[in-house]
Amino acid sequence: MKQLRDIPISVLDLAPIVEGGTAADSLHNTLDLARHAEGWGYHRYWLAEHHNMTGIASSATSVVIGHVAAGTKSIRVGSGGIMLSNHAPLMIAEQFGTLESLFPGRIDLGLGRAPGSDQAAARALRRGLGSDGSEFPEQLSELRAYFDPNGAGSRPLGVRATPGEGLNVPIWLLGSSGFSAQLAGQLGLPFAFASHFAPDYLLPALHLYRSSFKPSASLDKPHVMVGLGITAADTTGAARWLATSQQQQFLNIIRGRTGKLQPPVDDMESLWSPQEKALLLDKQKYSIAGDKAYIKERLLQVLEETGADEWIIASQIYDHTARLRSYELVAELIKDN
């Protein structure tokens, strides 16, 4: 049976812009967290593509990946993920080919098919590209062909990615439903599931991925990364107080709003309705707030449920020092168990 120390841990950084802070502050904190995470033994540091969101600083995801990779030494850096429907596959091949050329052996390319934005921003981004996720398999095939010297059949005649062609940039599919799970399995690619915001689909998606898996040049057996929201502190009370920042963020999403990450509050009951509370708590089944003992208990439960091969942890914490401490505590408990 797997032990916690057998499971690599990684960081999913949503590059939060906090109330009273700026995007510049957020990007400074991103690099600071990445350097600490590298020292604590985290395996990957991934950044997510979101647009038209005043509380997230990683919209130019490839640029931020380069910033983090340049400021660290060994940790793998990548996207969690690039929303391929927003981009021409050639441009992503060139961007990640450039990153891999600058930081060889350290770059991951995680891909999603959602726009990572609202409808207005999606229209502004796509400018004639496909308007829904149905084109994703075709785009993915074209993108993979740009990295493959023998893949000319899936890309426009005479078009090559430089840098990019011939480089080994591991591609992951990301998902919050069954579509990408099945596609990743059929293509023999590693799969990462966003259980920190789509918990109800986690186990069905993992079953679909594993049952549809076909060995490939990339993988000989299924490989699953499970995304978790974790807020750790020295006491469970402190952790649950810190986690109210993330709860306020989820509450805004439920209400169709965006905004900067808010400070913790002493009483969420005054902010949500009973219906909103029930919906939010259901969405946070795989968001864990507590001390090391409580987080260990929940991680062991999730490991038994999912058979995860890796964890990737998102921690939406208002205070940067408290956020660092949260990731440090998780690293300590994994190492010791």
C-alpha cells in the first residue's frame, strides 16, 4: 500500500492578487513561494491560465512560467493549465519549445479545454478560433505534431515549430469531467483532475481514465495527479480561519462575481445563505483545512479513495507568510509519513 511519503507533491499557484495588493505583489510572492517550495522538496510548480479576473495575476501564463523557472534551479515548472481553445497550437508549441530550450528538462505543459474566463473574455481571446471545447482533440493532435519530427500529417503542410520540434515537453491533460479523462486514457497521457472545485466527478473521471488507458510512448500505465485545496496551520482553528478567504472566493464564484482575495473573517454565517453554504461546502469536499494531524488523516482517506500517483495543492491564503507556512507544513507531514 502506498504511503504518503511515496506520493510526490506539487504546487498549483493561482497567483492570487489580494485585497489591497497588486499584480506586481502577486508575481513577487509567486517566485518567493516557488523558491521555498523547491527547498521543501515539491516536485512541480504549476500556474493556471485565467482571464478577465482581477484577483489572478497569471493570465500571461507562459511568461510567468519563464519568470519562475529563471528564479529557481531544479523544480519542474509548467502550466496547470494552458487553455488550448484560446490559442493557436503553433504558438503554444513555440512558447513551450522556447521554455524547454531555456530550462531543459524542467518544463511541463498541462492543457485544458475550457476558456478559463467568462464569455465576454472568451470572445475577446478567440477571435475566430473555435468557440467550444469540441475542437480540443484536433488542436491537441496538431500541437503534439509540432513537437514530433515525424508528425507532419497532423500539422499544416510546411509549418514547423522552432523552437519546439524534437523537444521533449511532457503533455498532461487536465480536467474536471470525463471528457479529458477519457481522451488522456486513449492517448496514453498523464491526467490531472481538479477535484478542488469539481469533487463529484473525481472518482468517475479517474475510473474512466484508467479503464480507457492505452500504453503509449509517453506512459506504459495510467498516471493520475489529484488536485486538492489545502490550508494548513499549526492549529486547526487557525487553518479554518485562514480558509475563510478561499470560502469567500468560492462564494463570489457562486454569485457570478470575481474580485481580489479577501482577508479572513471570523464569521462566514453572516456572509452566506443556508443554500449557498450547502452548495459551497459540497464543492469543497476535497478542500482540507487543519493542522498536520488532521490533514494527514484526510490525505490518507483521499489516497485510499483515488490511488493518486501525485498531489497538486492549491492554497488560497490571504497572508503570504501564512501561505508559505501552509505549504511548509504539508511538506513536513508528507516527508514524515
